[in-house]
Amino acid sequence: MNPIHSFAIALALTVAAAPALAQQQRVYQWKDANGVTHYTDVAPKQSHQTRDLDVRDGKPAEGAAKQPESEQCTKARGNVARLQGGGPIGIDTNSDGKPDRNLTADEHKAQLELNQAAVKAFCMQAKP
């Protein structure tokens, strides 16, 4: 086979495969000393987690290892579930471990909004 032909075939295969290869992006996540979560596409020197994303829709790529939820995510999801569950929510105002009063309607609404925002901030894939 002619070397130019071989080069042309190799080039055509490379160009054809490029879109498929460009569909995934690896993202690195880590926390700094202040507990702030950072994301980047360059591997950090710190201990980190990785995720492969499908760049077409931003969802985890098929076959990507599912990362465990952070403690903040788990707590925020639990708080949202309790706040949406109905019934009174007691708060401990004097730190004795016992609820002293229940949340008012305004406090309940504010806590629900706060914890829904925390789910968006701390959870890799926010559940609806």
C-alpha cells in the first residue's frame, strides 16, 4: 500500500474518532483548608475525587464510577426530607439537647430554602 494512502486512512480514522473522544471530560473535585469545594479539569496536587462527564449534557459518563455523597450532601438531603415531611420541627435554643420550641412558618420556609440550596451546592447530582 502506498505510504500516502496509509497516512490518509490513518488521518481519516483519527478525524472520525475525534468527536467520540471529545464527548467526555474528566473533572477533579477537592476541598481546601477552609472547607471550600473546588472543581477543575486539571488534576490538583491535593487529594481529590474524579468524575467523567459527558460534555454534551453534563451528566456523568456511562460507566463512570459513582462517587459517594459528601457528609454535607447527606445532611442537606435529610433536612429537606424532614422539612417536607410535615409536622412540627423543634429547635434547641439553649443547647441542652431538647427542643425548646417549634419552627415558625417563616423559619420553616427559610430552612427549607437553605437546605435545598445546600443540596444543589454539595450534591454531585441533585435529586428532584
